Amino acid sequence: MKEALQNFLTEIKGNNRLRIGIWLILLTALFYGLLAVHEKNTELQHQYTEYQQTIQRLQEVNGEEEWHQRAAATEKAYTDELAHFPVIKTMGLARAGVENTLSELLASIGIEKKRLRIDQFNEIADSPGILQLTTRISGMFDIGQFAQLLYDLEKQEQRSEVIQLTVTIGKRARFELIYAFYFQSSEDTGRATL
């Protein structure tokens, strides 16, 4: 190995073209190495500038008082809205309460041949902790009774909504109403009881 190295060095000393070629190769490699380092340095400087600008914008936004006021107003609106969703301890009590309320309402209005069915609770996919209880109400009515029923349902404090309404006009008008009530689940309300 030592001998091969000696031969190579002797060859380089004796051959000007080989020496110039090796220098050109080394200079080209050095040039490309410096070019790669320069490009990486430019990229890092650009990233640093972008990060600095982002940090500056975030600090400016954080310093604005209106964002804190908006966050507080949003939190208050959320809390106020949750007040319209009663917290349920057990599914059975909630179902019984809804059934009792609707039965009394239908009786007070005088809806004839009424049917009331309370369905199961469903979790709302994009609202964790909120449960929907769907009810199906049907019966015969005159327009005044029906308007009173809708008015009484909608004036409740609890969040609720009409999901579907079907009215059939014949000798006597009939309706079928799918109506949903919304609740907050409590810590005690287990998934298994859904």
C-alpha cells in the first residue's frame, strides 16, 4: 500500500497534466460544496425571517385587547347556551319527564286520537356531551289546536326543534310530528344506558 502511494505521488510530480486535472477536480468539488452550503444558509435565513414575522404578528394580536374581549364574550355565549340544555342524571327520568310534559300539553290543547312515542337518546356527533331525545307525536286536530301545539313546544326554555312535520288533510286533519329535545349528559350518565 505504501509502495502504491509512493508510485502515485511520483506520477503526480512527474506529470503536469495529471496535477492540473486533480486540482481542477478538487476545486470543482470545493465549489459545489460551497454552493450547497450557501443554498442551505439562504434557505435557513428565509425560514428564520418567516418565523420572526409570524412571532411578531402573534405578539401584536396577543397585545390587542379586543381578542380577549371576544374570547370572553364567546365563553359567556357558550355558557348561556348550555343553560338551555338540562343536565340529566338518568336517561329514564329524562324520558319520563319529556313524556309527562308532552302528555299534559296534548291533553290541555285537546288533540284527539293522539299517539306519543319517545325514542332512544342519541349522541350528537359534532357536539360532545349533548344528547338528543326524539319524540313522535301524531293525532287529529283543527288549525287552532295545531298552532297552539307548535307555539307551546317552541316557547320552552329547553333547546328543541321540529325535525319533520307531516300534515294530511281529509275529513279531519291529521299530523305526525317528529320533535327533538336536547340535554347535557352528566358525569353519571353512562354510555351503556344510551
